[in-house]
Amino acid sequence: MVAGKLTPVTYTAAMPRPLVLNPDRLFPADPRVRALARSLYASVRNLPIISPHGHTDPAWFAYDEPFGDAVDLLLAPDHYLYRMLHSQGVPLDKLGVRARQGAPVFEPREAWRLFAGHYKLFRGTASALWLDQVFAEVFGLTVRLQAQTADLYFDAIGAALKSPAFRPRALFEKFNIEVLATTESPLDSLDAHQAIRRSGWPGRVISTYRPDQVVDPEHESFRDALEQLGGMTGQDTHSWRGYLEAHRVRRAAFAALGTTATDHGHPSAATADLPDGEAQALFGKIVSGRFTPAEAELFRAQMLTEMAKLSVDDGMVMQIHPGAFRNHSRALFESHGRDKGADIPQRTEYVRALKPLLDRFGNHPRLTVIVFTLDESAYSRELAPLAGIYPVLKLGPAWWFHDSPEGLRRFREQTTESAGFYNTVGFNDDTRAFLSIPARHDVARRIDCAFLARLVAEHRLAEDEAAETAVDLAYKLPKQAYRL
């Protein structure tokens, strides 16, 4: 360094780069608004985490076995990561992602090196934001992940995972999680949730009822699933009344273990309210296997209304996650199966689609329907106005492809004017990546505090109102919405 001048730093391939989390990350650049955001964030930063919908494995908490290694825990289960790597030609098998036929042949350290060597692909993405926070705050790493630090990371993470402090239950408590919901099919035995209950561990892990496999006639295992549902419940699932009763029986089993919500991942938001005779006739076609795509869509639409009827009876909150074109890549589906990062958002209509259900139940005091979307254009045009009038409707937060700083910010900008804050349900991480849960909630809290700070700075909200709203968004609203 020359006196009075800074010598430019040139990074070489061999130079590890520091991993530093700026305490003001995601806050506004304007110093005054940033100070407001910082103050609001301080009031919510350490609140307990409510994780009301996600896809972590309940067996982790039932049996509290050590996690495997960095690949097993952080890479192989996370389609956010390997879809990006796949887009750059990295073979999934080399990353530990299981194919349809046989176990992947790979060496974990080499898989991690491959990931680390491509980590720059994630610059500017939410995945990098979450992972860097996991690396720094959970594992205490102080240099960035890159090819030269791959082994350091792999060894440090591996050593940590062998210690009692990194067992699933210990991390659950360290993360200050008050309640965590997993997601299971009606065909799941729920053994893991029963084991959690029997163990006496006080952590609250509950399930979510996700019936897509036995509701979607176009699902490749629908017919076998229908038979299995009948066997589990003792009902004739080839008759309309027996089929509906089988759902009632399985929902009761879920509720007995603490479940408070259902989830429905339909291709569209279509609902229907057919007369009973027409519904029975439609079900007959579905069971026979002789149905058209339009009839399959009508059946899914009818089943959303049937699920609403059951929710009126048992009090479960409905979540509707529509609008994903599932398994868009035929090659990836054929080689590796479902949920391998090849789902794509598509245009989704809500005003007409939800009307049959809302005509029937839109004002019912015992029903809550939380609607999500992957079509952001629907927020201000359709969803916010709908939630702003129908008591049963609440808006789920930015989801999946839009669960990012920009997506979370756009959600608030496009929904608040019509629906306010209190027709939304706070934040929902909806993740398989257990270790990223605190980071995801932290990002959401920072973005909400930044948005509230802007309203205060623009004299649209008093500072005490913003402080109260920040707590409601981070903690109170998800508890209320999901009846927790």
C-alpha cells in the first residue's frame, strides 16, 4: 500500500476469500431508512420460528440420528441447487441425486468438490444467500466456498455433524423453532410422527395432509394409491362415498398427531361444486380409467371443494399451491423421477377458478384457505382483491421460484394496497433443507422490516405501527392462520 492510496486487490485462484455477513444486508441503501429497518429488525430477529409448512423428514426428529455428510445433508436433497448445476451440464448422478434405477455411484468428497467448483453459478441467487448464512452461522466457517476451500468445508461440516450439538433435535432447539410442519401423503404410516410423540421430546413437529397422489387421476401411481388407501382405511375406495370416507379417516389419523393443515399441489386453481349425482358419475369414469384430460381436471377441481367440506368439519386449514407445470423435462423425469428441479411456473387464473368454492364457502367461519401462486402477475390483479373481500381467503407468501429477496419484496408491494398485511399469513419456508430454515426466516424478516421502514420514511405508517406489524408478520400471523 502506497501512502494515501489503496492498492487494488487481485484475487488469485489460490487465495481464499473471506466469508462475511454484513449486518445490514437486505436493508435499504438510504441511511435514514436503513436505520429504521435496523431498529425494526432488532425487535423480531430473535423471535421463535414458526415453520407451518415444509418438507423436512420427520424421521430425523423421531430417531435423532446423526446427519451423514455435507452432500447428504446440504446438496443431494436440495433441488434449488442441483437444478442450477444441471442447467450447466453437471450430471445429477455425480452430485448424489438418486436415479430411478439403482443408487447413484459417486464419492461424496468428489461430489462436494464438483459443487464447490461451480458455486459461482449461484451468485445473486437466494440459494447463495441462504447457504452463506448456514456456512457462517451454523458451521462457523470464515472463508467462502470455492474450489480451493472444498475440502476444508467438507471436513469441517463432516466433523461438526458427528458431534451431539448437530443432531437434529439439538439443531431444532438451537434454531429456536417453536413448531415445524412436515408434509406426508395419506398413504404414509405416520410412524415417525408417532415415534416423536412416544419419545417424550418436547419439540413440536407435526404433519400436513397432502392427498395429491390419491386425488390426481393423471398421477402415474393413482390407481395403486387408490387401492392402498382402501386397504389402510377399510373403505371401498372404488365407490364415491367410500372414497370420501377414506379421506375422512386418514385426516382424523393426521389430526390425532397434531396436524392442522392440508396442502394441494394442483396444476391449476380450478374448483367445482357438482351435484352429488354428477360427482358420483365423474368418479366412476375416473376409477374406470376411461377419462379425458378435461375430466381429470374437473375431478381435481371437485376434490378441492370436497376437501373444503372436510375442513369445515375437522377444522384443518387448506393450502392451495397451484400453477406448477410438473416435471417439464421428460428426460429428467424418466431418468430420476419426480421433484428433481424440473417444475416450471405457468400462467394461473384465480377469479373464475376459485368462484365455485367461494360461492359455497367464501364466508364460512370455520374455513381458512391459504392461496399461493407462481404467477406474480395475479397478485395485484386477482389474489389481493379476492383476499380483500372473502373472509376465508388468506394469501400465502412468495413461494418457490419467488422465495427470494426480490420476490418477497414484490409480494408486499403488489398485495398490501388491496389486501393489507392481515389478509396474509406471515412467512412459510416450504423447504426440504432443514439447516436453511433460520436463514430463510431471517431473510423474510429483513425484507419485511425494510418494507415497513420505507412506509415509515414516507409517512404512510407510524413507527409504533410498523414495530407491531413486524412482530405480527414474523410470529403471530402464521400461528393464527395455521391454528397453531
